[in-house]
Amino acid sequence: MDPQTAIDLGQQAIITALWIATPILVTGLAVGLVIGLLQAMTQIQEQSVATIPKLMLMAVAASLALPWLLAQMMAYTEGVLRNIGQMF
């Protein structure tokens, strides 16, 4: 395997990981922002008030996006396995 192939494979892996993490991270960011604003308005600074809804909604986002996430991971894996003969 030449260095350029290894770099391309690593780059594709990182991009795929970022795409897979995006729906969950964006959900956590949006929920955290809304809860932070509500905490600032009500002056309630309890950490569990922010953590529990964020975890619950991130789990919901992960379960809703699961078919798409699995399709992305399978497409990457199939691409790697299909081209494995050309890599070595």
C-alpha cells in the first residue's frame, strides 16, 4: 500500500465518521442551547436539568437516524472491501 492510498483511506474514514456523528451532535447542540437559554432565564443552574433531556433526545435522534447511519457505514465498508485488491 502506498502512502497516498493510506492517506485517502484515512481521510474517507474521518469524513464518514463525521457524517455519522453529525445528526447526534447537532441534536445535542440544539437541545443544549435551548436548555441553556431556559436555565439562564429561570436562573436554575442544576446540571441534571440540562443533561437528562439532552441524553434522551440524542438517543431519539440516534434511533431515528439509525437506518441512514447503517447505510453510510455499509457503503464505506463495501467500498473498502471492493477496492482491497487495489490497495495492496
